[in-house]
Amino acid sequence: PGAPIRLSYLRWEEVESLLSGWPEPLVLNVVRAPTERQPLLVRHQALLLPGEGGSIVRHASQRQGRVVDQTLGEFVSSFAARPAPALGVNAQRVLPARP
């Protein structure tokens, strides 16, 4: 209730080129357009983790009923191709703990 909330995000077509090989962990928030019935902007969360063979995305898969690791390309394809696709990804750096 109150003022609209804005959230910056990368469009799906930008995600792989900008985040592939990213050198540090990121929290990925899958962003969707709000509706009357579902005003939430974030529909799913994942971790982007650097790996030797490239970045991997670790997230909970409702379809598989467990946490899965996917390539960034597989993750992007799985959300971008859905009937009501999300808009893209909001990426947040993970900062070290303060002493």
C-alpha cells in the first residue's frame, strides 16, 4: 500500500553477455511485471556462482523438488520461454561480512 516500487533489472537478452563469467557471487532476483492479483516484483531467487567451467546458477526447482545447478544459459532459457515470462533479472552483489 502506498507508492509504487521500482526495481532495476537486466532484460533476458542481456543477462548472459553481461553476467557470464562474473568473478564473484551474485544474488539473482527474477523480476516480473506486477499485476492486481500478484503485486510482487520478484518471483524467484537464485545464486550465481563462479565456477571453473563458467558461472553456475543454484536455485530451488519446483519442478524437480530440490536445489539444482544450471548453466546461466539454461537458467535464462527456462524463465524467458515460459508462457507468462518474467521480464529479466535484478542482480545484487554479495558483500563480505563486516567485522
